[in-house]
Amino acid sequence: DGGITQSPKYLFRKEGQNVTLSCEQNLNHDAMYWYRQDPGQGLRLIYYSQIVNDFQKGDIAEGYSVSREKKESFPLTVTSAQKNPTAFYLCASSGLGLYNEQFFGPGTRLTVL
Amino acid sequence: AQTVTQSQPEMSVQEAETVTLSCTYDTSESDYYLFWYKQPPSRQMILVIRQEAYKQQNATENRFSVNFQKAAKSFSLKISDSQLGDAAMYFCAYRSARGGGADGLTFGKGTHLIIQP
């Protein structure tokens, strides 16, 4: 089955530690995205990538980093510089083209203790 | 920058009745796409319906339809014959057509829809 996988589903880290969230897709999509969801805030764009080895900052990129070494993978690192990292993180992908919808993964809940 | 506003944090409707969720947006662009996504308690985001700004005809998908008013920058979602499975958070989202449309989505804060049996 084609789809997007995110792992792990729940992640706990101590304050000050970097943590990497995984996102893999087998939909052969060119574009991939990371969103953050907080209660009452909707989803906000962190980073996105349209092609391998290239990515762009979204609205709330500070304290985060990404890489896109393979078309299928777009890991997100939450660094110690992120002041409030506890949130629900959603990865998405889409084909290039105006009409293409974004497909979302199941999300990762990150809790920083 | 574009903004999306959903003014109803929560709505409640009786099963089998019709409910309308509101969404307004602000943009200086003329070409864009609008979406409604559903997020049930599982937190999986599911596309409900989409609308191209250049199309005057309102989109419909089975029991779901939109009222797109471009001049008013309004994009409401109507759910007919509400079912218990419709209970979820509903998010309105905007995507620019600039840059091939790959710039990511701008979301509203969501409306929590409750279905009363």
C-alpha cells in the first residue's frame, strides 16, 4: 500500500536534547512538508522540499532543521534551540502541480520533559 | 502573507441535519486553491473537498459542498445529512498558485464539529 509513515508515534525527550522525527513516503511524490500542530492553533508550516537536496523554510522554521537526501525521506530535527518543542508533528507529501493534494502521515507526538 | 480565519471554534448539529462551517481568508493573489480537511480523533488529516479560485462553480463531493465567494474571500463548507462519522475537527486551508503550488498550505485554527445523535 502506498502511503506516508512517520515514526515513532510518541516520542519523549529531555529538555536540551536534539531529536529527529522520521517521515517516509512511497507515493513517488516530489514535494514533502512538515507541519506543527498545537491546541487551538491549527497547522503551521515548518519546512518544505520540492526536490532532493533542496528545501525551504516555512513560517516557523526557527529551532528546526531538515534534510532531503532521498526522494522518499524528509527527516525533521527538533534542536535544543526550539523554545517550545512539545507538539504534534505532521508530515505530508504531494506531487508537483497546482491541483495535487497533500497527503498526510499519521503524525508524531513529541513531548519534551 | 495569507491568513485563514475560522470564526467558529465549535459547532454542534443533530444527526441527519445540515451544518455550515465558515471560513474567510485574506490574500492579494488572484490565483489560488482552497481546501477543507477533516481531522477525526485519530488525528489523521483527510481531504474533504477543494476549490480552484478561477472556477466560479462551487465544488461538491457527495454530502459535502462549498459556497465560494471570491469577492468576499469566503469559503464555507456545508455538510448535508450529518452522520456520526462526520464528528471531527475541520480545517480550512489556502494554497497559493505561485511557484507551482508547492509552497505549503496555510491553515485556519479549525472548527470542532459535534454530531448529536
